[in-house]
Amino acid sequence: LRVPPRVRPLTCTETRRGDQQVVHSLGDGTIHVSAARHEATFGFSAVFDAGTSQEAVFEGSGMRQLVELAIDGFSCTVFAFGQTGSGKTYTLMGPLTQSKTQVAAPGLLGLMQRSFSCLLEQSRSCGSDLAFSASYLEIYNEQVRDLLSPGPPCALPLRWSKTRGFYVENQLNVDFESVEAITELLLQVSSLAGSQRRRTSAHALNRHSSRSHALLTIHICSRA
Ligand code: ADP
Ligand code: MG
């Protein structure tokens, strides 16, 4: 288990307001927090400060090893945790674009797109015959919704069985073979254009905040 915190730069609004950065990386896997009357230092396996690029976060957080492990058959999870506006969506998907057709600059692509490329590259180079599919769920107000299924969103039941453990009944699983195909699938769900399906509501910290939890699952199946 690795917990690498990322400190995001102050946003324009915060800078205009005269906010001060109170969280600083000390460079040796520690973070120093200095707010009014509070001083504390915390240690982690890695720390990404405000100047860290998306690529450096991908390389430094162990994502490449996770993808290798996933191809070897292990279940791997990446979990972005933080308060609204802290940079989860930016880290996972890059800056959101204004339309479905507009794509973020390659350097700004998030962990998701980078791990798809890494996954497809590694599967090609190791010559194994792998098949990929994706499912995408949202948990909102205690309800599970399928973000990939067409038509009006409806709540799906969560079930448990001895053989499968916890699973979501009737969850849609979409096959994909290229980075473009899976990226297109996610763009349909998360772009700010009219087709946006994730539940979002205005929030003082972040206008486009999704007040929900999203769970993207990539299934890797070895045909051998
Ligand atoms: P969350 O998903 O945690 O609510 P966001 O990812 O939407 O937060 O980030 C909030 C705002 O900060 C967005 O405008 C986003 O573009 C910006 N932001 C977040 N992280 C960074 C970063 N590392 N560099 C530049 N801008 C960032
Ligand atoms: Mg978000």
C-alpha cells in the first residue's frame, strides 16, 4: 500500500483572494503544514509538490508496477482521496475540457489515460493475448448507477455471493481494444458538454465538483 500525497498549486481564485500556501513538500517524502497556531510534519513514501507534472506523478506513484501486476493477474486499485477541490479529478483525468471533442494537451493527461496506454503497450510487448473491458459506476446518495448504460440512469442493486463476493447486478461491461476507444468512452461520461452523465452540483470550492464517488474498473482477461 502506497500513499503519495499531491499538493496542488493555488487556483486563480485562491491567489486573487490572497490565500497562502500552507502545505509544503520538504523534498524527502515529508510534508510540512504551517497554518495559524498549527505546525506539523508528516512522512510518506513519496510526496508530489505543486510543481510536479502529471507524468512525474504517474512515474513516482508506482502506477507502472500496478499495471504490470494487473497483467500478471493481481487485483489492483488506485484510490484518489481528498476534499472537494483538492485535485482528484485533475490527477486522475487531467483538466476537464469544455466539449466532448476537445482533448487535453498530452502532457496534462491524467493517471487514467496514462495507465491505459501503459496497459496496452505492455500487453502488446509481452505478446500475450489479452482482452480488455471496462465498467464505470457512480455511487451517489447511497445509490449505485451505471455510467455507461444508455438511457436514463437507474439504480442497480448491490449483491453478494459466495463465488463472486460483492458485485453490482446488471452492470454493463464494454469491450475495448485501443486507448482511443476507452478514452472516448470516458469522455462521453465526464466531459462538461451536454451529455455529461455524472451527478455534479455547484460547490463554493469547485464549480464542477462531482458530489459523488466514481468507480472505473478495467477487466483484463487472458485468452490463453
Ligand atoms: P476534486 O476532483 O478533488 O474536487 P479538481 O481536480 O476538480 O478537484 O481540482 C480543483 C481545481 O484545481 C480544478 O480547477 C483543477 O483544474 C485545479 N487543479 C487541481 N490540481 C491541479 C494541479 N496539479 N495543477 C494545476 N491545477 C490543478
Ligand atoms: Mg472531482
